[in-house]
Amino acid sequence: MTHVLRCLGMLTPALWVSAASSFAQVSVNVSLDPANTIGSPVPDYGLALHTSVYSNNYSHPALAGVIADSGTQMLRYPGGSYSDLYHWSTHSGEQGIYTPNGSDFGVFVELLDASNTAGMVTVNYGSSHQGTMGGQPEEAAAWVAYANGSVGNNHVIGTDLEGNNWRDVDYWARLRTSTRNEYRSWSMAQGVYDADHEFLAINHDAPVGITYWEIGNELNGNGYYDNFGDGWEYDVHAPYDGNRYRNPALSPTAYGNNFVAFADAMKAVDPTIQIGAVLVGSGYGNDSNPAHNWDRNVLLAADEAIDFGIYHYYVDNGSSPTPLYEGVDSLPGEFQLLRDRLDTFTTAGAAGIPIHMTEFGFFGSVPQDSYAAFFDADVYMSAMREGVQSVHFLEMNKDGFVGDGTPDPGEAYYAIQLVDLITDPGDTFFEVTSSVDTLRVHGVKKDDGTVALLFINVEPGDVVNDAEITLDLAGLNLTGNAVRYEYGWNEVADDDPIQVSSLTGVGDTLDVTVPDVSMVALIFEAAAFLAGDYNGNGQVEQGDLDLVLQNWGFDTAANGVPTGWLQDLPQGLVDQAELDGVLQHWGSAATPNLRAIPEPGAVWMVAGAVIVASRRTLRTKSIDLIPRTS
């Protein structure tokens, strides 16, 4: 039996879709209210990727282009738990960690340049340069100096508690800007040559410009909460002598106090950087005893030194995909818990301390790789809607992204790419709900009125057939042009795993098929903006005049935008200015807002027209909305 999804209402203010099956009659409510959008705008660096120093393909000539084509906007380095073992200035680490040639920080900088991505660095909190004590602020400050410092800046970083001399900003900045021969020449002349630093002479004149820096990784796992072991995160602020449980040197208060020392040293080098602290939400360290609760005590101790909070998200799904989506549904509550704690325990509060999800993934297996892609896309969209500023898939060298050899895109890669195709920084999310847990739906609206919808059908193919959806688009100010993207389990082996088609002549309704175990994205082009068209129906007429008269004197500053007012939103009181907008444009009609269209086909062509003015500038996409006839 074919299971049909049919529309029962309107896309604006609400789109209703129902589905009939042999098991149940279900309905999906997708509501769009442009005047009352939900959540936060799409951030500048939402599509982020965890990269680890143990990856073997940093220097592969194809890697940068593959990352750029995925839409990834930020790369995190040098890893998760490796961060508290790794020493950037010598490309070495504690406990015999694997640091292959060609994965050092200089190579990472070159990857940032070539892929036009921003960087995030996690500094070593767990271990000092010689491994005899906890991480030292001076080592972190020197890293900031190398990345962001300028030649001629003589700020002294100094010697750490272990006796390592981290010199001054000028040394590290000059090292970055030099060739190896140049470094040998000037450093030997000054008596400061260090053979271990030669690999960092990368002839990079301009500062790298890394804004975001994390102080350690998952320090809640350092043994403080582990009554039967040493924890998973390396931290030599206390010895490994069997007495780590509740050791004050490993406590959240100790981390918070040390965080302040790190932040002070790093910002003395570059006061413009943002520094993040490890938070756990309801995770490990969410102790019911306030004296031991990780978030509470970190925030109280570090407070004004914190610029952003770090959160990691993993789902233990066993062998079923169902817990993945149940887990995603828990994210709003998790982020609200973090925001409540920021409001309670910090001076700046949640409004001044954004959240970055610098790792996410799942432990377990799925029956088809595409389920992992659906989970990834769902997490990216859900977390960005909740205001998370960067969402980092773990990780680059997994087979799901590009693998650890010749870059070979997998399911997570295409999930990021699909989300990138339908979102741009500044897009606003609108309310989308589904009464069917296995039909995931997201929606965004762009500044020009363009609407994008993402449907994720995660029902196994042997349970439910294709979903046939009829969308009612009446009332939206659209041109009739649209693009459809589709990705599913049976397409990953194709040359173009994301299938692309352009649509024209879309009217008030559109039939959409969402195959089993697949994602479908639709982008509907908005007609050109029309002044005075307050209800967004493409004409200035009686309906717009009625809106003005019915809401005359309404205070939008105090009460929000009146119901039904979708475009040219009033500021302050609804008064003569809004009436003039109708009268001066009475009888006008919208004209199509057509865009330049490349040939449909490969997704990289559809993403098209990537504009790179300089390193780490935001990219602008041109979207295919009209097919060529040839």
C-alpha cells in the first residue's frame, strides 16, 4: 500500500500535511509565521568540523577543496582528549600519542587558508610542556602569539612554573612569517634558535586570525567524579596515585580558577579573542550536590573571564536509529538548562555567553549509513535553531566524512552539504512541528522572503513506503521557481549523491515525494519585495489597508507585530507612515525576483558562485531556481 501525505491547510500561517498508512492515520503540522520566527538566526560558523592531529590526510592536495565544497565553515584543532596531551610548539605529546608528519599546526593553518574556513583551537589544560604538572597558561599564550601576533610586539610571555621560557610575542610572530632559512638566520643571530620550532616557519606574513579558543577538553572527565578510576581526560594538576576522586586540584572550582589565569595570559597577547569553558549540562559532572556540580562551580569561579560555553553531545543508540532522534528532541531542554545556569551563576548571563557545541556524534551502529547523515543534519539544524554558534561533527577522518586517506565523501559530508545548500548566516527559523517522530522537518526563511524546508524521512524502507506530500503554498509571495535536493540511502554510491532538480511554474500547491530513508530539501524563491504589501500576497490592495486600519495606534515596540502582518514590518506605532505605504502603492503587484542560474547537476555547481574575498570571509551562494532549456 502507498502511504500518502496530504495537505490539510495553508503554509502561511500554517501548513498541514496528513499521512495515511496501514498502521495509523497521522498528520504533520508545519507552521510558518514570518512575523514571529522562533529560535535564533543561522550563525556565521554553524557548520563546523572537528579535526584531530592524528589524521593522516591534512596534506592531501584534494582535502581543502573537498572541505570547501562541503560548506564547512569552521575547523577545530588539535582534537578532543588529544588536546590535553598535545604540545603545539614541538608537534609532540604525552602518553606516546600519535602525531604524524604533516598534521602540525602550520599545516592546519595552510588548510584553513586553502579551504576558507575559520579555526577554533583547544589549548592544553591537562599537561605542561615537559609533562610534570598541569597545563601552563604561558604555553597557551605563546600559541595565541604564533597564530595572531604581529612582528614588533615585544609583550613578554615569560617562563612557566616548569621553567619553560615562552619568550615574547615578536618571537612567535616572526617565526610564523619566516621561511626556515630566515628563521635560522635571525634566531641564531639573537641566540634564540630552537631546532624543534623550525617546522613552524611557514612564511605566513598575515596573522592567522583565530578568534575562538577553548581551555581544555572535557575536564569533567579528569577523575574528580570517578570513584573507581582515573577518568578519561588527562590532567596532571593532580598525580595519578589512586587519589583523584574529589581531589580539590581536579575540582570544577580549580578548573574555573585556572581558567582565569589562562584567559588573562592569552588575552594579554590578543585581547580580541574569545575563550570558552567546558560545561556539561545534564552530563557527567552534573552532581546533585551544589558543592561539586561542575557547571555551577566553574561558572562561579571563572565568571567574567568566560566568553563562551563549550558543550559536547553524544547519543548511545545501541543498534537502533530511534534513540538518535529522541536524543535530538532533548536538545532544547539541554540548552535551556545551560542558559539557566549561565543566567544564575555569571555576571553576563546567557545573553552574553553563547554556546558552542564543539563535538557531537553517537556511540553505536545504524542499519544503514544514511541514518547517520539524517542524525547529523537534524543536529545541525536543531542546535543552530537553539542559538548554538558552531556545531562540530566528530570528525574529519571518519569514513562518514572524508576518511583518513584520499578524501572520499561519506554520509556525514553530504548531510553538512545539504544543510549548507538551504541555509545562510542570518536566515531565521520558523516553527515546524511533526506529529510523526520519524518525519523530521525544519524550515528557514531568508531576508528576501525565500523559504526553505527540509524533510527527513527516517522510517525504515520495509515499514513505510514513500511519503507523498502536497504542500499548499497559497498566500506566500513566491515566484513559482524552486529547487529540490534529495539524498537517500540508495544514492550514496552515485556520482552525484545529492540529486538536484529545478522547478518552475509552482502554483498554490506542490506535490512532493520523500522516499523512504531519505532527505528532501526545497527552496522556494520569493518575489521581489513590494512596498505596502503588508500581508505578503504580492499585491497592494484592500487586505493591506484593512491591516492598517484594524491595528491603527497599535504599539509594536510593546506588543510585537500585529497578526497577519508579514512584510514591511511596522516600527513603533501603526500610524500614518503605514497608511501612506498602502495609498502610495495602491494597485501595485510584485514582479519576479529572478536569479542567475548555473546548469543543474553536480551539487558543487548548484552551490555555485562561492565568493572568497579573503581568508575566512563568509561565502555567498547563488541558488539554482530556474532550469536552462539546453
